[in-house]
Amino acid sequence: MMNYKNILVINFGGIGDEIFFLPALISLKKQFPNSKITLALEPRSKSIKDLTDIIDDLFLIDIKGKNKYTELLKLIYLARKGQFDLVISSGGNKFISILLWLTGIKTRYGYDTGALSRKLLTQAVKLNKNQYACAMYHDLVTPLTNYKTELPEVNITPLPKRPGTVLIHPGVSKMSIQKGCIKTINPEVWAETTDLLIEKGKHVILAGGPDDAECIQTILDNIKSKNSENFENYYGKTRSMKDLAELISQAEKFICSDSAPLHVAVALKTQTYVIFGPTDDKKLIPQSEKVIPIKANDNCPLKPCLWERRSTSCQNPECLNINAKDIANIVLN
């Protein structure tokens, strides 16, 4: 097997996608411990560097911006200049194989998207979307390494657990909302859930990032026990993904939406409960007693539909009609 020294990995998407890719990068680093790994990603996901020391360098490529093609040309230029001996890219777009070929990097790995990819890539890997996303990404490096890393790992030293604490992170990314991807319950239900948990003697901590300002404010407006000594508003106190990870590590239990904090919690092995509506929990969380999906008892024949059958949520997402009592009961049991 070749001993690769300078590896370029391309993975566009949100911070959750970058966390999903960590097991593949960890296996690569184990196989090639003296290698330098450069990750090309969208600027919105650069905080992945706060969570790991596996990545040596970042190329920030804004493919969702107005100058998409200029940004791709920048990536080709950086790739050619960087003297890489291996490039690996996720993505099921047929253009990916052409992009990798244009980098001039001799060894190219990507997904099999047809005859052209099999011609232009050194290895065209079968794309299997019907599995946990970490495993899907890891398939790209399986031919290169003898190691198999199952779950994300983050370079965070867990802090001591605070007994009886339930951390709630209700938000999803602003980009998801702008795209019309509704993936969580409304703030009023989060507020009622908070009250029920406090009523049962739990110490509830509410957290969120800059994208969650409106959601957090609505929750605060509706929490009846917000002046209780068992309620702590931590919004605005986590300044980075590392800060949030440390907070998650302290919680006895963690409740969140289908969003990036979920994947951080998986990496930290914190007992986690996740609200799922239109997305597929089987692809987004591992099979583990540490991660429990909370879903509505609806009869929608299309569920899960988001990304599977449609790119936006439907007008009346019955799959998110989850009441606070059910959430609290699941978390307390």
C-alpha cells in the first residue's frame, strides 16, 4: 500500500457533515500517521477545526455563494499548488470526478456516479446512502486503510457530569430554516418540556447559538419556571463549538433537534434524545442506547421524506406533532 504524505479531502456541507466525516479522517490518520490532511469545506463549517486535531489545514471554498465557479477554480488552483499525492471527495454529483481530475492529483477517490467517474477516478466507490452517514463516508477510505472507525471522536476532554442536569439545545441552522427545512418542534413545546422536567426535579440548562436567537427568546417568553433555581439560561455563553462540546459533556442528559450538536453529543457519548420529524433517524444516528430518537405517532406514508423524496418540508408536518409530555416521559424513564 502506498504511503501517502499529503492528503486533500473535499467535503462540502454543514458542520454536521464534517462531524460525520471525522471517522474516515481518523482511520486515514491511523493508516498514515505522518500524513498532512487538508480539508476543503464551506466557510460555515470551519468550526470543525475546534473539535479535532486530525485536520492540519483548511481550504475555505464558498460553493453556496454568488461566485460558485470562481470558488471551484480557486479549489483547483490550491489543489494543484499543494502538491497532494491523494485526493478524496464526498458528493454524488457527476461533476465531482471531473473536478478531481482537474486538480492534477495522481490518486483520486470518490463515489461511483457512472462511467465517467470510473474512467477519471483511481477508485470509484459504491455510494450506499442506506446506512448511518458516518459509515457512508467511511466507505470512501475503506480501500485505503485497515482501520474502521465507527463513530466521530472529538478532541475535547469531558468535564465532570452534573447530576440531574438536562441540557436542551432546541435550534437548527439558519440555512435549514431559510431553505424551508423544518426539522424541529415549535418553541412553545420546548418551553412546556422545560417546565415538566423542572417540575420533576431536573436542573434544566437552555443553550443555543447565534442562529437560535428568535427560538430561544420565544422559549424564554413561555417558560413558567424560568425563575426557578433549577433553570439556567446558557444562551450566548457558548462562544465556539468547543465551548458547546464541553457543556454537552457535563450534562447527564441532552435533548436536541436533528442538528450539529447531536453529532457532537454522539462523539462525547452523552445520553442524548433527538427530535426527529421528516428526516431519517436510521441514517443520522448510530444504533446505540446512548442515542434515542423521539418521533411522532403519525401515520404519514411518506415519512421520512426530507432529502429522500423532497428538498423542503411539507406545509403541514404532522411528523413534528410531538407533545411535551411524551418528550418528558421518554427523557425521565
